[in-house]
Amino acid sequence: MNNKQDKNTGKRLEALSKFLDMYLKGGLNNDQKELAEKLSRSKKESSLSDDEVKEGSARVWDRILAKIDFKNGRKTRTEERKKKICSVILFMHRYIAVAAIFIFILGGSLLLLKNTYQQTGQISDSTLATCSKIYYETKWDIKIVTLPDGSKIYLNKDSKLAFIKEEFNHIKREVWLDEGEAFFEVTKNPAKPFIVYCGNLKTVVRGTSFNVKAYKELKENTVSVRTGRVEIQTANKTLAILTPNKQLTYNKSEGTYESAQVDWSDAAAWMEGRLVLNNANAAELKLRFKQYFNVSLVIKSGVLSKAKFNASFQKGCTLQDALNVVGNLYGLKYTMDNNNVKIFN
């Protein structure tokens, strides 16, 4: 690619980035709005999903990289500008994202934006990184995560949390609890709600503290509130608005839910190393014993199939003590073989 082509491509990239950025902020003049409307009408013919849009964005960057000579050192672009372009393309309204993809793929259609801006674009000599999620995972330890907005998240064992680094606290505040349990202390920001996604549930807050339990082994997800006001949604429906010491339990397979009064300190007892079983079924009993004592419970078929456990164990409680309590409460016996505990009646 010669210098003139390289320069023109840089200008077009800069123009596209600024055009889309201004569209989202409502800063276009009448002529520019007309162009945006033409692009948006092309979206109506598309049925691309969000994942396909993201995938298309990645292909766009591959085409850019193929057309621009990054190795010859003729052009430079700061990491900040690189991330801005990536963020704009990936997180803009879907129809603008699709239109932008079509513009790049069709090549010559970039001329539509040629006269919109006359800024010089400069391309970095390093490879453009795609927008990505930051993951935090735990296995045997509890981890404390401090997010860019100052919010703190306490991750229980066997948990996995993610957020999009290019977007969080810049555009909105969203995190994904893909697995496990977490306690959130959210920094107040009325302009940017803090949203937690776990399965079909969407928890929306602006500054509060609450616990979310979403283990794959369990049939239900629960949200328990310590302070503030928490709105629980699924799809476009609001299930409940929770206040302190209120809890919502959501059945993942049936889509049913119920709210109840609870003691938030029991819901988040794991943060203090306490084992609290609150209306827990056999699946949760197995999960908690695995977390606290690193043993696998093998429960005889038919035993405890409908049982609900309510018990509290202080920090430092031994496996033997916990098994004795469960056995005495429900008339059960057990045998131990290394890290396997067989329970029967």
C-alpha cells in the first residue's frame, strides 16, 4: 500500500469513528442524520444477532489489518484511540453496528463518509486488540475484586465473574456472574445503573449491597439484599423490587419465583466462614459440604429427596460435628471413606 492510500484509509477510519460517536450523542446535522437514517433502514432487512454483530466487527478489523501495513512504521495511533474505535463499533446501537460492518465489507461504500470529516487518522504499528471480557475465577479461596468505579465484589469459592473492560464505567456498568456466588458493594452512581446478569435474571441497582447465588448445581438462583433498593428483572419484566432483608428465589427451569423475608447476614454467612443452610435442599447440602470440608456427599437414592435443611454452623466447625447435626436432625447414618461420605437411613 502506498503513502497516499494509507493516508486515505486512516482518514476514513477516523471519519467513521467520529460519525458513529456523534450519532450516539445526537450531534449530527440534518444531512448527517439523513445518512444515518439510510444506514438504519438497511438494518431492518437484517436479522443478525448480537453475537453475529460482534463476530462481524472482528472480521472488519481483520480486513482493516490486511489493508494497512502496520509493520512499515509509517503510521502511529495511541492505544487510547484504538480502544475508542473498538468500543464505538462494538457497543453502538445494533443497527449502526451492522451498517458499519456493511460499509467496510463493501469497500467502496466508505466514500459515503469521505466528506463528513476531514481529520487525519493515524494507525498504530501494533495489532488492534478486540474488545474483551475480564474474568475473575475462584476455586478454593474467597476473592475480593475492586472494579474501576470503586465497587467491591466478594467472590465465593467456585465462582466466575466477568465484565467488559472497554465499556465498564465508560458507557455503562454491567457484570456477569457466570457461575457461583458473590456479594456486591456497589458505588452509588444514579446516572449509570449497576447491572448484574446471572442466567435469566437481571439485577439492577444504583448503589447498594446484596448477595447473588447462582450455582449451576442448584435449580434456583437467589438475590438477598443488605442495604438499598434492588430491582430484579427477567427479559422485559420486573419480578420484584427488594429492600433490606428481602430475598427473591428464582426457579431456573420453571421460571417461577417467590420473595421472602430473610436475615441478610445468613445469606452472606460464607463471607465470615460460617456455614448456614436456609431452606436448602440435598443439592445445596452437597455443594456446601464440598466447599467447606472438601468432601463429596453420596446420598442414597430416595433419601432426603424432599428434605429442606435449616442449620447454622460457626466458623471452625468440623466435618464430624456437621455430619452429626445433620444425622441427628433427620435420623440419618453415614460412613466415611477418604473424601467420600455416604449418607443413608
